[in-house]
Amino acid sequence: MYFGSALNGLERRVDRHLRSEKALYWHIDFLSAVATVREVWRTYSLENAECCWTELAETIAEASTPVLKFGSSDCIFCKSHLIMVTYKTQVNLITRRIQEYSRSSGLACRDILRPSSTEI
Ligand SMILES: [Zn+2]
């Protein structure tokens, strides 16, 4: 799972990621040139949520960061914005936590990220 942001043109950014013909510039360009995109999730927010979502995804059991600083070379918070999970149940859990986070405006990211023992 890759987490990115596009504060100036989300649809253009997603379209670019999905295009096969493009200059290879960002880390995700190199990955998308050889990998298949399965799902794209979008949300509109005034805050840059990619780091929060990445941190959230890292809390899922057996999630890992296969490439350090992938998509996060200028990020001071994250080891990577690319998270590897194996099972659809992990993806579903991450999706649910992101939805919970998105609905809970006013909560700091760390407040929503603490996993409950029943979910992991
Ligand atoms: Zn980050």
C-alpha cells in the first residue's frame, strides 16, 4: 500500500499514477511501472494525511516497510510511505481505521492510531 498526497490536484495526480506512459520521477512511478494497481482510495482534506495513514497502517499486525524512505524522502515522520501487507483482512482493517480517523475530526492522529487488542 502506498500513501501519497496531492494538495494541488488529486485527480490529476491519481491519473498520472495510473498511466503506464510517463516519465519516471517519483518512487511510486518506478513501482507502478512494474506493479498492478488494485485499488485507489481518495479523500479530500485540508490536512496532509499521508503520514497519519502510513503510521496507522504500520500498526497492523505483520505490516512492514519493505523499502525505507519510499515516497517519504522529505518526510521527517515516516520510515516509508509504502507499507506491505499480505492479507485482505489487513487491508480491510487499515481501511476501517482510516475511515474512523477521517470521521473523527479534531482527534490527533496518535489518538486514533492506538490499536485495540481485539483487532490485532
Ligand atoms: Zn510521512
